[in-house]
Amino acid sequence: MSEFLQQLLNGLSLGAIYALIALGYTMVYGVLRFINFAHSDVFMVGAFIGYYLGKLVPEGTLWGGLLVLSGAMIGCALLGMFIERVVYRPLRHGPTLNVLITAIGVSLLLEYTGQIVFGAAPRTFPQIFPTANYHVGSLTISSNQVFVIGVAILLMIALQLIVFKTKIGTAMRAVSLNPKAAQLVGVNNNVVISFTFGLGSALAAAGGILYAMNYPSIDPLMGVMPGLKAFVAAILGGIGNIPGAALGGLLLGTVETFIGGSQFSTYKDAIAFAILIVILLFKPAGLLGKFTIEKV
Amino acid sequence: MIAPRLHVLRYLRFVKNAGFWFAAALAATPCASVAAAAAATKPEPIKIGVYASLTGKEAVWGQSAEKATRLAVDDVNAAGGVLGRPLLAIIEDNQSKPGESVTAVRKLISRDKVIAILGEASSGRSLEAAPICQQARIPMISGGSNPKVTQVGNFIFRTHFIDPFQGTVMSRFAREKLGARRLALLTEVTNAYAVGLAKYFSADAAAHQTPILVEQKYSAGERDFKAQLTAIKAANVDAIFVPGYYTEAGLIVAQARELGLNLPVLGGDGWEGPQLLAIGGPALRDTYYCNNFSSESDVPETRRFIARYQARFQSMPGGTAADAYDAVLMLADAIKRADSTEPEKIRAALATTRGLRGVGGPLNVDANRDQLKPAYILGYNSGDYHLVQVIQP
């Protein structure tokens, strides 16, 4: 029983990070109908900004950690908006496939620029927050795990509030529903899309910092696997659906952890992805997604 | 229509002839003869090819191997070179990636025309390069420990001890020094070295009634090991053996301690790297690994090597540096004894290397082209790894 609870906790803290990255994929898809493959590399840049900022503040303090976290989120928000402005906006009226290929290009550009700028060797992420281990019965809970789950929940609540309770959130939903009609009623699409990229990238940066705190070895290709998993989580939950992305992330993290702890650990990814295929066979739009017919 | 084409043909012939005459004129000029004279006074270097992981995941090994290779080549050349000719090392990077070593070694053999290949510390990447060298009949000296490396063929040699020895040493250490009866294994399944080492460790453990109760697996580049470690915790073992590389070992130990698994964790020579200490930190208390080299060894050759390496590069050499240095020594010695730079003759001389005093211990090539060398068991104590025990083969 205690092993089950421990694995559940491990799975939830891994899933919370997948969920944070998945939110960025799903938001951009909701507004622009395309997959931003460079998202997983913004996640990596977030971890590296955290690495450099972490050297400036004293290690293991709460305010220092929060400073690093918000610094990385702001830095990545700017990077996300910059990528959108320079690369995706000129292509917005081109075929979707072109934007998709360009997104892969941006992803590779970030990865290999990272290898030149940061170096290809892995680096050790500093311990930016104070850490401790708690024992509840036979369960061991590390402060990092609690922190990851807590921050992820807080950010998801904040996101939900932004999307449903603010003016810009209303505009985001309007653009997502019908960009032309939104423009007709006075929504500035460029501002809304920039904001969406900024918000998604800030969440990716938070994910990057949380990931690096738990697994303190970072390198320029660190975003590839978590990015792929988060992408799958977004599809699993129903792409374009924010609670769906969160659910997909938590589910994928938990399933992966349970298989990882069984004797089938080598097949971890294979089984996790097989489950994805089975779910999509029965619910093609994902767990919470609505199946809509593309209007032509 | 025919006339212009003929014209073009004639023009081409003219260009060809002009090129010929130009080259002939150049050969006759005094400057060419000066170059020839210089070549006569300064003997042509003997080219050796080196492939290493200069960048990427295991960059630490490649970079220290590169430094040690340069140090060794300079030492050999300062002592007058080999057969009166200096050594020249041509170093290629494989980015720690699978597949790249093949490209690097092919280039070294076909374009640079090297007479021998040195490299590398990783058994997996040595296994990729070895068939290329064997086919091209170019001797290769690896720093890998997996026995399959030298089994590729009679042109493949090594400077390192092999995993059956290392696995037995660690299993014995767990049993006799730590008193561990119940063992767990956490293996990197995508790594030829780790799989081999796990096999020899389990075989020795099973032969001494301390069987492996639980075996968990992971792939290269994974960062979350909590699932596997939680399963190991539930099995209630005395010690965990982690045959993998330093890049993951630090994370594994840190996560084990986070889960409250305060058991001895053991590893092989793949643990050697400064990143282990940087990631693991104080969590590494009660961890031990086996290496072919210790900075606390009192062998005079080793002491001298450490002093000279530190003076030149301001850093501490590790086992990969010692292997790289010894590979150059072994090759230089073989070329001298063969009295030739012909790969076949060098191969024959390498196979009869006996009692050569390397910086990482004596070099003796046995019938399987492997080495018998002492193993150093290092244990973590207040911020660094220190020598715990030396086990002779």
C-alpha cells in the first residue's frame, strides 16, 4: 500500500510538470490551430535562465527561488512573443503546414544555438529553493515534490482565472472561436496571439525550473523528451482544452511511473504510448476534447 | 551547330595542357626543392587517429582523454619521437552520440591515413569503431571495459581491465566489506557497458548465495528514477548496484536519498566524473565505485603523471586520462619494437606487450588482447572520493 501511494506521489509530481508544458501546446493550438514545436525548447531555455539567475541569488532561500522562477518566466514570455512576432506572424496567412515545418525549424534552431551558447555538456542546476524530506508513515515526501505539485496547481488556477475572468481572456476565447468575427467586434488579434504565446512560454519556463529542481542536470536537448510527452498529454486530454491538458499530463506521468516501477520498466514509454493509442481509438478527440468538424 | 562544340573541346584540351605545363614549371622552380630539403631534415610525422567524446553527455571523458593524449604525444616527441619521427595525433569528436564514432574513424583511416586508432572510454562507442578498424586492418586501442570490444578481432586492444573482473570485485566488496546479503540492481539497458557489468555482477553474486532480489532498468538520458527506486525500496535490500555512467548516477543517488533509501550504492568505473559530485553532493555518503585509477595511488609512474597533468592543465586527471596516456605509450612502444609503421607489424608487436610501466598500472596484453590490472575501490567521504581498497587481479 505504501509503495502504491509513493508511486502515486512520484507520478503526480512528474505529471504536474508534463501538465504545465502541455498547457502551452494546447493554448497555442486553441488560438492558432497549429502545434508550436519550439515550445519544448522554450522549456529548456527557461531552465537555463534559471541556471544563470540561480548563481546571482543566495542558494536555498524562498525569495531567491521565487525571484529565479519569475525571472525565467518573464524571460521566456519575452522569447515566446519574439518568436511569434518574427517567425510565425509573417506566415500566419500561409498554409498551416508551412507554419508547422517552421516551428520544427525554430525548435532545432533553439536546440543547436543552445549547444553553442551553453555548451553540449550537461550542467548541474543549483538548489534554488530550501529542501527538506517529510515522513508520513512509511511515505517519504520531498519538499520538491510538494512544491512542484503546488506551483503547478496554483499556475493552472491562475490560468483558468485569466482565461475566464479577464478581458484579455475573453478576447483569447473569441479569437479561438472565430478570428475574423473577433476582429470585427474590435479584438486586436495580434495582441491576443502575442499574449497567448507569452503566457504559454511563461508556463513552459515554470515547468523548466520545476523539472530542473527535481532532476538537477540540464543540457540543451533536455526539452526533447518532456516536450514530446507533454505534446502527447495535450492530445490525450483533448488538444485546445486547458483542463484536458492538465488531466492528460497527470495521467501520463502517473501511468509512466507505475510501469516504471514494475518489472516492465524497459517498456515504460511503449506502454504509455500504447495506452494513448487505445484511448484515442475510443475517444478520437481526447478525454475532454469536443469533436468538431473542420469548417471549410 | 557542330563548330562551336568542337571549339569547346579544343578549349578544354588547351586548359588541360596548360595545367600540365604549369605544374611542371612549378616543380622545376627552386622553391619546390627548398620544401623537399626541409622535408629531409624534418622527418614526416607518424599519424595516429584519436576519436573521443569531446562534446555532449560524456564530454568530461573525451576532454580529459584529449589532454592526456596531447601530453603523451609531447612526451614521446620530447624524448626523440619514435623511429626518429615525431608522433602526430589527429583528434576527432563523436559528440557522445551513437553512430558518430564510425564516421570519425572512417575519416581518420581513409582521409588522414593514420596508422593506428586510439579510443575511447565508452565500450558502446568502442564497439562501433572496432569493426571498422578490424576491416581496415588498422590497430585500435580502446579504453573500454566490455569484453566484447577486443573480441571483435585481432587488431583490437585495450588499456583497461575488463568487466568480468570489475563485476566480481564489486560483488565481493558488497559481500565482504559491506556485509550485504540482499542486493538490488538498477541497470542502464541502452548501454553495452552497463548491461555487461550487471551480468558479471549478478553471476558472482548468485554464485555466493547473495542473489539479486530485484532488477530495475532505465534508458540513457532518463532523469526520473523514483519509480524504479520506490520498487527497490519495497524489496527491502541491503545494497544497490548501479552499473551506469556518472551522468545518471548522481541523479539516482540523490533521488534514492530523497525517497529515504539510505543504503550503500555501488557503481563501476563509469561513475568517474566531476558531475557525479556536483549533482550528488552529500547524498553520495555511503557510495562506492570501482576504478582503474586513483589519484591517491602511490605508484611512482602514477604520481609523476598526476603532477605533470596538473601542472599543465590545472585539473586532476582521472581514469580516462590515464587510459589515453597509456594507449599512446603502448602504441609508441609497439612501433619501436616492430621497427616499422606498418599496421600489421604494429599489431603483432602490440600483442606481445609485456611489463610496460603505464601511468595507470602495468600494461600486459594477454591472449585475448585484454589487460590484467588492479582495481581501486573508491568511497565517498567528506566532499570527495577516497581510496578504500586496492584489489589485485
